[in-house]
Amino acid sequence: MKLADLATGSDWIVWIVFVIFAVLSIVLLSGHGSWFISGYNTASKEEKKKYDEKKLCRTMGVGMSIIAILVLIMGLLENILPAFFVYIALGIIVVDVVVIIILENTLCKK
């Protein structure tokens, strides 16, 4: 069974998700877009001073890039990839999110 056999909806949804993640990652990798980071955008000025905003944005941008690349791979290779790749992708996303959280609370603090 291939990944394409599991798909019941339109392919354009995958491409829209990819474009959204790609645009967000480009904005965050450029060091801008801190308003996209949940928690940071609502933090007080004293809390924001504890973090290096550029590092925080870039860390989130790298994490979003990994997810965007994963969605791109799944979109391009859906006729080749086996169906269990969904579980592999989910595992990669969970590990990515955990690493982002750890890095934001260690590396990105001043």
C-alpha cells in the first residue's frame, strides 16, 4: 500500500500546507516574524528581554523548514512512499517540536 492510497482529498491541500510552512519558515529564518511565535508575541516587555529575538525566530524557522520539507517530500513522492511513512513523518514532527521547545528554553535565552 502506497501513501497515495491513503489520500482521499485533493492534492492541492498538501501544496497549500507546504506553501504556508515555507513562507513562515522564510520569514522566521530572516530573523523577523516574532509575532508568529505563540507566547512570545503576548509576553510582557520584561519577559521578551530574557530572549534573543533573532535566535528565537531562527530556531523556529529551522523547525518550520523541517516540517515544510517533510510535507514537500510527502507531496512529491506520494506514489512511491509506503503508507507507514505517515508514522515516520509524525515521529519526525514530534521530535522536531520537542527539540524546538528545548532550544527555545536554553539556546535562545540571554
